[in-house]
Amino acid sequence: MVTIHTNMSIVNLRVHVAPVGFEIDRIAIPAKQMKADRVWLLMHEEPSKDRAQGFMEKIKAQLKKEKIEVQVSHSNRFDLFKLLRALKNIVQKEEGNDIFVNCSSGSKIQAIACMMACMMFQGKTKLTPYYAEPESYSSVKGEQLSSGLKSIVKLPAYEIHTPKPVLVQALKIIQENGGKITKKEMAKICHEKKIIVVNAKEENFQQARFASLDKNIIQPLQNEWKFIEIERIGRTRWIKTTPEGLGAVEFLG
């Protein structure tokens, strides 16, 4: 009996992500030239109100001719935080693959979200933002805004740090309680969920739990990230989420 040993190497897929606006070539041509295996198209969450539907169908048809798989993700194209969440979900699904993000094919808000995602979600998955420069622009109503492809410019994606997971967990707790919670209740929940650790004797337990909450959760969320604020009403201290904190929960939670 002869045993044949083979070396099998795992090849990362080349995945493209592109918001769909009123362009076809700006998405389809880079995907073909860069030999994409799969393309994620970002569409508005309300298809009936999205004038880009027809352009999406033409993009899908071109990509399928090239045997490129197409996936569609829906999100509010006018909401930066919801766009970031959609992009984060794609990155998680494509973990380990090489992701190329088209920052030129959609609206300005979508372009900002794509660039921010490349900076924030770098990790096990490599994200490369790029700008597709067209050959020409059109002003004819009903046609795509540009045509052809002059060049593909890879953009630098400097890493942006995000809050530690325990801080995101803490923000979610506040949000689940209506965006406002007493410090006493927050300390209790964080301890139960093991977000904070308390090493103290029974007689010092409450004080130690508050100290741990202050040092590990409240101070970084308030001073470093500006995600919460403390309001004192009588003898009770309330922890409230700031607008920045609400946005962070939207796409990090």
C-alpha cells in the first residue's frame, strides 16, 4: 500500500466591498482587474427608495459573467454608524481573507465609512482601501456618473484604536437601561457579568467594587473616550451615555 502525502495550502480569498451609487464601471472594472473572488455590494436598507437598484443589477450581471460571487449588504446609506456596523459585520464574516474596500463608488458618507472601517477594523483580516479613478465623467441623466477606469490608487489606512471589549460591554449595559443608570446598579451588574473584578473582604466589598468600577470603566469611558457623563441628583450618581457613546454602541456593540 502506497501513501501519498500532499501539501495543501490555504489561499486567502480576494474580497471587494463597494457601496453602490450611480456607477457601474467604478465597481465592476476594479473587481475584474484585481481578480476578486467575491464582491460585497452595500445597498440602502429601503430598496423601494434606492435609485441605485438598477445600477446594482447591471453590476451583478457584469460580475457574474466573470464568475465573481456577489453578496449584498443593506444599511442606511445616510447613517455613518449603521454603515460602520454593516462594514464590521462583513469584516467578521470574511475574517482571514484579503479585503479591498472601494472608497470611490458611493456617496461621501459611504466613502468616509469605508475609510474609517479600514482604519478601525484592521486585525486578523487585512483591509486595503482604494480609489478608482475613471476615464471620463458623464452628465447625461439616467446614465452612470463616470465610465471606464484610468487607474486604481491604493490608500494608506493608518490604524485607529477602538475601546477595549469590556468598555463596549459597559456601554451596552447603560444603553440596555435606557441610556442612564445609577452608579450603584452599574457596579452590581458589571460585577455579576465579570466586567470588573473585586478582591476584598466582605466589610470592604462595596467600597472596593465602586473603586474597581471607577478605575476600569468610568474613568476611561469618561476621560479618554468621552462616551459617558456623570450626573449627580441628590445623593445618587447617574451614568449617562453621551451622543458619542451612543454612536459607539451603534457600530461596536
